Amino acid sequence: MYLYEACEKEINSLLEICGVKNARIEMPPKNIDADFSYPCFALSKTLNKKPDVIAKEFKEQIDKRIEDKGLVARCEVLGPYLNFYIDSEQIAEKVISGVQELKSTYGSIDEGKKKKIIVEYVSTNPIHPLHIGSARSAILGKSLTNTYSFLNYDVNSHYYMNDIGLQVAKVAFGYSKLKDKTITERPDVWIGKIYAITSAIMADDEDVKAELKDKWPDMYAKLDSALASEKDIEGQVKGMLQKIEAGDKKTATLFKKVGNLCTDGFKKTFERMNIEFDSYDYESMFVINGDVYKVIDALKDKKVIKKTDQGTWIIDLEKYKMPSTVLVRSDNTTLYLTRDIAYSIWKFEKAKAEKVINIIASEQELPQQQLKMALKILEKPYADNLYHLSYGLVHLPGIKMSGRRGRYITFDYVFDEAIKKAYEVVDEKNPDLSQKEKIAISEMVGKGAVIYSILKIEARKNVIFDMDDALDFNGNSAPYIQYTHARAKSIINRAGGVKKYDSSLLMTDSEQNVLKRLAKFPEILKSCSKNVSPHVICNYLFELAQDFNNFYNSMPVIKADEDIRNARLALVESAAQVIKNGLLLLEIEAPEKM
């Protein structure tokens, strides 16, 4: 049992003396120096007393039961609050021994008990390379799968392949007409050109066509020639979608082929983040196997869908305070939402998930709400176990992205630029490192900088990505936290390792601040799990790095007297271990040299 959990258990035992069971223990705000608080407001009506009076009476009873060897050292009253203070020696002993014993597993708990979670992420349309915006889903997904696995959930990563939508149909049409299908570059880049040029020709947008002709003259010439004699391209593209819905295997195979080609390029990017999906799920599967039509029939039985005068089928959600939406077009083709209902049922009933997390952009909030409501209408008992992690846009100052114009900043480009800039900093700060070391460190720092700068912002909020901020060694950034870890490891190496220590010597404010921060790590992971919010791990690591650097800048370690030296070295090693554990959950490496 970790320290904070043990403290809450002991505080609950003390409050039971006062007649309070299952008390809601709180962490006090930063301006209060207590470790835990219990607010007495809720008892005021029951006991017919003011909360501050209740707090004083409880303190009198608790003071008589606080034991010398217990975790709670004392209890104080602050207005309506009972504030509890944990014994400093107990904090030091339990935290240091806990980290030293568990090492890379410190912070892990058996919260999941192997409960199966499916995390669906990225799932971007296979029509161009992953750009920095869609990569946010990859970053969020990887950090969450790491964290849930660390908490002993059985985590499965799924990628939902849109191989049946209109955008993929445009790529498939352009691809099918190309005479020369030789790929001489990354396949996702190649597919992106086909998508943009075919779309421009379909729309007959002279401005866009001129831009693409100038940008990609060879591919433009090939597609322009191939499509010049085609009539009613838009009708042909829509016809391809109708063929898939009608079960045409040839068309389905073509769509899947172009989707897989683009995804082969995605996988090169995924490798750089150590992402491997357990399953690639094809949208077309739910049309081909008939699941989507079973959904429509089931909703008809519930009398919530109706046919409009235009020939479309809509689901009526007005009484659920949601706008109604189309499930089947007038040409009898289904929409993304319709297929997503079938997919969600498959995740729970066939893939046997107990919880599903969909990491999907914020513009899909309404469809995700409609999806969950459809499951509730169908009386699916797992409907509330479907969670949508909505994420905002990633803005790059001065850059406007457009897949239709072939304008996007790829995730690989951002990674490469960050690594290049990181190399310049590493080379300047440590010119004596070998070239091999500089390259390895730059890779860790550059990638970490990009990942952290996106993860540290709450998912629902937009991100303004700034390369200089991301690589700031003195701010709220991965390089600052990585440098703190490298500094700690350097101290340990220069001292020749950690020897026998007495943790009870770690009594100063700066030492206790680090210890208390280390003790909070398991609680931070619980919070991340409960709220599906990896940004809290980022906030925690930044605060831990600040606490550690404040300690190191105010306290001698190697030059301290031997007993103090050994205790502080144990603290340094523990801080380094927890920083490393946290960074790895974010898929950021912890270099030992910077």
C-alpha cells in the first residue's frame, strides 16, 4: 500500500471515532501547509452545529487517539476544516523504501485487474500523411495505453480504417485511372498527391489546380491526362460507394488497397513513437457482414428512425434533446455514424471490451453523443462504458493546413525539425560528447519535446505549437524534465552510487517537498485513469522537477557530511526513478546525459 492510501485509511479510522464513516478526504490547496483535509460542512445539518464547532469537537476526540508510531502526527482546526499532518520521518521512510523496492513499477497498482479496455485512436482517413493535428490523437492514445497497462488493465489498441468514405473513394478513383502506379516515395505522401489532385479536378477549381500543378508537376500531369476523358467523375465516385454497399468485392478490394497503401506510410511514423496497433478494423467490414443493416432494423423496431420525403432515413433524437441526423442516404448508402454504431457494438460484444475509449477530434462531439444515445435506445447495457476523449486542434503560427491543397505539416517533419534543433542545443551545451551520443540524445530530446508540448495541454483545449517553447530547457517542457533526470543520474554517478542511508535525516522543507511529491505519483496515475487525462502526468512531472531543482540548488549533496550525503543520494535516486517512470508513460525517454 502506497503512503497516501495508507494515510487516508488511518485518517478514516480516526474519523470513525467521531461517528464519520467513509469520509471524503481532500488534498488541501497549495497555500495550506497540511497534508490532508476533512471539511465538516456536510455534517452541519445532521448534527445541528456550525462546521467550525464540529471541527473543534472532532479534534478533541482525535487528539486522544493519535498514536506515536502512526502516520498521522497531529490534527489542527482551520475554520470548518480538520487538517491532518503526516509524520515527516514516516514520509521519508515509506517513500524512499517504496521507490527503492519497486523501482520501475513504482506508481503501479492493480486498478484494472486485467479488465479489457479498447482504446481507439488515430483512425484518420488514409488520404495523406499524418499531419501534426491528427498526430495529437496518436500522442494521446499512446500515453493512455501506456498508463492503463501500467495500472494492470488489458489494453487493446485499435485503428478504425475508413476504407469506405467519400474521401477514400476519390483516392480510389484517381488511383484506378493512373496508368503508371510506380511508387518512388513514401506511400502516404504518394496517396496524398492523388487525393489532392483528383479532388481539385473533380471540383474544377482552377486556383487549387494551378497550385498543385506547380507543386507536383509530374503527378499532376499523369492524373490530368488519365482523367481528361472521364465524364461525370463525381457521379462515378458516388457510384463506387454504392457498389461497395451492394457488396461489390472488386470495388471493396480497390478501396482497401489504397487504404492499406497509405497506412503502410503511417506505420513508418508510428514506429517513431513505438506505436503498434493490436487491430486494424475496416469500416467496410460492417457493411459487408451486414452488421450495419442489423443496426438499422433494430432502430426501426424501436420506432426511432423514419424515412423523409427526400428518401433519406433519419434517427429522431429530438426528445433526447439532440438534433436528428441522417443514417441512410437517399441512394441507400450508409453514413459514418451508422457504421460507427455497428462498430461500437462489435467492440463490446465481439471484441469483449468492458470499456471503450474513442480518441476523436472535438468536431465529432455531437456524432459521438448521438452514437452513445443510439446504443442506449438499443438498450445496450454497456452504453455508458463508451467514453469519447475529445481533443482540440493543433495550430502552427502562420500556417493554414489543407489536405485538399496538399498543405500540411507532417508529423515526421515536426519530429525531424525538433531533433535537428535539439542537436544544436546539445552540441552547444556538451561539445565533448561523442557524435553518437549527441545524435542519440538529440533524438530523445527532440521527440520528447514535441510529445510533451502537445500532451501538457488538456485534451479538449486547442494547442498552439511553438518549437522554441517546446525545446526550452528552462520552462514547462520535456527537455527541462529530461535535464533534471540527467542531472540526478549524474549526481549518483559522481558519488559512486547510493550506499546505506538513514531516511529520517531528510527533514528540511526542500527535502520534504520532494518526498511528498514522490508520494503523490500513484494518486496522479489514478487521476489520469479516472478522468482520462494524461496532461495531469505532465503537470506532475514539471512540479516534481521544480521541487527537485529547488532542493538541489539549496542543499549540498556530494559535499554534505557522510550520513546526510547518503540520505540525500537516496532521495536523488528516488526522484530520478519516478521522473523516468512518468516520462516513459508519456512515451518520452529519460536520457542519463544531456
